[in-house]
Amino acid sequence: MTELRCPLCGSQDVATTERVAEYNAPMGPSVPYRFVENECKACGEAGDFLAVNDANIVEARKQSSVSMVGDVLERLLRLGRSNAYVERALALPSRTLARWKAGECSAAGSTLLRLVATYPWLVEVADHRYEAGFAKRALVGAAAEVLTRNLEQHSVVYDATVTNAGPEMNIHIQLKQQQPHKNPRALGAGTTRAAGPFHDVQVVVGERMLG
């Protein structure tokens, strides 16, 4: 066992305090680890004299990253993207994702999974061999989905249609903002009603417009 001494003056009169800290990898859960602080009573030098925190942080990072990999793969599976499909689309060797889930995922692999978890449609783009027209339509389709989801969250009446016509994508959105009723008692507390005319928004996205 390494003897605890002050690295500055060599004194063994060192006080040690410990606390529980947490580390979480991007998209990973928080993992607690032991954080050690040493202070020399002779000269006042403070720090992690035995460098135990670095090892604890590395282990916590590994645990959080392994959990992240499993969570991302389960999320992709719920979206209908199996391990075999993702491996084929991304040109990964067979059972690569199984190895990553078991703890053999590199930093590059973790970054790839985070990108796919953030933008799941990238898998379909890869599966279509990164064809430019498909990639642009996938991007716009994902944007339309986010837009309509946010409209619902903000209580906006809308009618949206997305159609593909060859190399073009047509997005037609009709909006009508909700406003509080002038007489809430007539409709019940917290009830809103559609007010004002509909506003039409129509976007035609083609390769020239995005390229």
C-alpha cells in the first residue's frame, strides 16, 4: 500500500476527507464514485495525493457509458431499428452492437450511437447509401414531425400533410392559434377556443432548394 505523504514537503501529517460525487456520460445515467481530498497540516498543500480520484472517475465513466449504450440500443429497437438493421445500414461487422453493449464500445462507437439516438433517421439515410435526395427528404420529414409535435404541445389547431413527389417533398401546414374564450364560464375554466383566420404555410422542398 502506498504511504500517504504530502508531495510538497513530505510530511505524513495529512488529513483526508471523502465525499460522494457523480459522473454521467452524455446521454448516460449518473454514477456515484468516491472523491478523495487530502490536506497537509504541515504546509497546507491540498489535493488528491495518491491520484485515486482519476481511477474512480474512469470507472464511473465506463459504467455510465455502458448503460448509455444499452439505453440507446433499446430506444432504437422501440423505434423499429433492430441491431441487425443498424449494423447493416452502418456497415458494421455482425454482433458489433452486442459487443458494445457488453462494454467494448470505443469513444468513436459511443459518439456514433449518440448521433443515431439524436437523429434516428440517419440510419435510414445510411441504409440508402447516403443518397443526397433521400437524405434531404429525411431531414425535412424529421423537421416536420418536430414542428407538428410542438404545435400540439402549445395548443395550436393545425392540419399538416407531408407528401413526396419524386425528388420533391411538399409540406402543407394550416394553422389556427388558440386563444382564451372571452367568457370562460361558458366553456369551463381553462378552456380555449380557436380564434382568427387560418394561416396557410406551404413549403416545397426539392434538391435545388436544399442543395
